[in-house]
Amino acid sequence: MEEYKPNETVNVPEGEKKSSSKGISIAALVCGLVGFAGSGLLSWIPVLGKVIAFVAPLAPIAGIVLGIIGLKKAKEAGEPKGLALAGLIISIVTLVLSIVVAICVVALIGVAGCAGIAAGGAGGLEDLFQQMPLEDMLQQMQ
């Protein structure tokens, strides 16, 4: 055996120089799927659902970043881009759906809150609306 010398260059065979993009592409796909599953499909599971619901908003962002990196590495290495592209697409779709769902939830909470106030069932604001009946408020608004 030859003795190792730290400053000596080592010849690496041509086939081993290319870095594989497969691992990063799979990670992008998994991030996209975790984000999709966590956006509501698995939130009913007692403990796991809470963990996934916490990670779900971050997973698509990581999936987009990993998908772009995977595409670049696949292009450089001349490998297929299918996994990276699938991870990127699923992550983008999941992020858009998460944003739409969040907007809808906020809108529904707002509508439910307004309906509760109009019906006289607002918890913390109940004292405010007891000072003036609802009919008087509506007449003043017109």
C-alpha cells in the first residue's frame, strides 16, 4: 500500500466525478407530498397530524428550492429530470393551495365572527353591542 500524502492530487475515475441529482430530487418530491398531506389530509391524526400541520407550510418552500437545485444538477450531469420536475410541480401546487386554503379559512372566520356579532353571540364584544340594539345600529348605518 502506498502512503497517503495530504497535498497529493488523487485521480478520480470519470464515472465517479458526476454528482447524482437523484437524492435531491427525491427530497423535493417528499417535501411536496408532505406539504400536500399536511395541508388538511392528515390533520385529523391525533399526534402526527399536529406535527405535520406545523411542518406543512414550510415543506413546499423547501421542495421548490430542492426541485430547482435538482433540476440544475440533473442538467449538469445529463441525468433525467423527471423526479426533480415532479417535486417542483407538486411543491408549487401545494404552496398555492395552502395559500388559497389559508385565505378561505380567514374569510370564513371573519364571516362567522360577523354573523355571531349580528346574532348577539359575540363573546368579548357582547358588552359593546348591548349598549345599542342591532336595529338601531342598522338604521344609523343607512
